[in-house]
Amino acid sequence: MIITTERLHYLWAVAETGSFSAAGRKLGYSPAAVQQAIQAFEYDIDAKLFERDPGKKPTLTELGKKFYLQALDILPKLEGLEKFALDVAQGQEAQLRVALHSFTLCGQYQDAIVALQKHFPTLELILLDADYAVLSCDKTRITNYPHLPLADIILSPGRLRSDHGGYDHIIGRIHWRIVASNKHPLSHIASTLSIDDLNLHTQLFPSPGVIFTEELNEGIRLSNKLIRYSHFYQLQSFLLSGLGFAVIPDQLARPLAEQGQLTILELDFDDGAINWGIELAWAPNLGKAGSWLVEQLQKPPQTSNLKP
């Protein structure tokens, strides 16, 4: 083969450094070896790649420039493939499927995902919705939900079960807050609210899914008037528009309240202790990247060091 990656490396190095000697130092070869490699390249294609004038730096010919531009595109891709092959050989999985729930995608958990990509740049990371995914070792749910994608790791509100065939750990708590848009009538009631006050208004309520089952949903039901949503963007959009009130995690409610978009409602029946566990579940036999992420997600926020 005339055009090889080795020859493109030589051409690129000479063009970048401006001399055969500098290219040799960059590549770890002698100047003579670099010059011979370029000459052999030119001989095989029967054309000049560099103009060589005594006392002047070698400069690319028009053909040389075209090869150089192709090298700029090809060489990084090949280097990436080599790095990827090395990572896989050292135990890193080629692909990691992580299912996240919108109610737990915040703070240190979000930071961990960002750090994962920086720490394992060749990893193909696939992000799934935890309410519409099944753990890859969960044979029962795979049978019940054959159309749903499989996840290697799931981070979600606790599902009150551990029969999924993998591992699980409660890594935090969701503290629920009852909120309404500042446009909503509930936000303008001066006194603390009762359950009867809430029952006069519509609650934005999650549709049942793999995570938020019908039974689990009843734990946050505060009204007989419901508008069901299936995706977080629907909840956020209609909550802010004042269509209804909702129950959402404190870590999502506080920033919106501080921005003046939501009101955290004061209730006469809530002592602030309504909370659910945040469950991390993962399949056995994760590779290096998956194991690293599981370790990071289990670290307490005050001690977590997510930098690679």
C-alpha cells in the first residue's frame, strides 16, 4: 500500500515542524530516516510533496497540501481508534448505558456523568430515561416490558424492590416539596394550606411507568383532580404556566423558587419529612467505566472527588 498511516505521520510532522530534523525529534527518528521516508513516499506516487531549496525550510507542494489536509482528518480518528482498542483490551467496556430519572439528575450525580466522559473519552455513553428502561439483568421486567431498552446502570427514585438480579444501594434522599407557579391561586393564599385546599385544585401527576408505578405514585397524590404527564418537560412547562400544582424534589424546587418562578407552599400537614430514597442499581460484571461511575455515585457529596 502506497499511502500508509506511517507515511502520513511523516508528512504531517515535517509540515508542522518545518524541517526534517525537527520532525525526527518529534517522532523519535533521525532526520535521515524522515527524509528517506518522504522520498520513498514521493517515489511511489511519482510526485513531489515538498519543495526543497537549499537554505530554506521544506514547503508543501499543492499535492502535498492536499495530503496534509487529509492527514489532519484521518490521523486523529486512527489515534482515537487505537486508544479505544487499548482501553477495551484493558477492561473498559465499549459502551455504557445509563438510565437516569429527571428527579435525580442534579447536583453531584450530574457532575459524575460529566466526569465519566472526561475520564473515559473513548467510551460510547448512552443516556436513557429511567422510567422507560430496564436493568439488563432484570429478567422479570425484560419479559414484562420487551420493547424497552436495557440499561447497565439505573439512577432513580427508590422502587421499593430489589428483585432485579443486580446490585443496588440507596445513595441519597429525595425531599419532596409541594409547589405551584407564582401565577397559580395557591401561591396567593397567605395562610398555611390544608389538604382540603389542595383538593380544590388540579395536581400535575406522573403517569405510571417502570419506576413510578401506580402504587408508588399514590404516595405523592394530594388531589382528586389530576392531569397526568409522562415526561419531565411536560411537568416543567405546565407547572410554570400555572396549570396545576405538583410535588417535586427540593433540589429542583429551590432554584426555581429563588428565581421567582415557583412558590414552595406552606402546609399544615407537612413536617418537611416527606422523602424517598434515591436508588442506584447496576448489573453485574460492569467494565472499568461502569465500575468507576458506580463508585463515584456512591460517594457522599462533601467528600466526592469527581475529577479524573
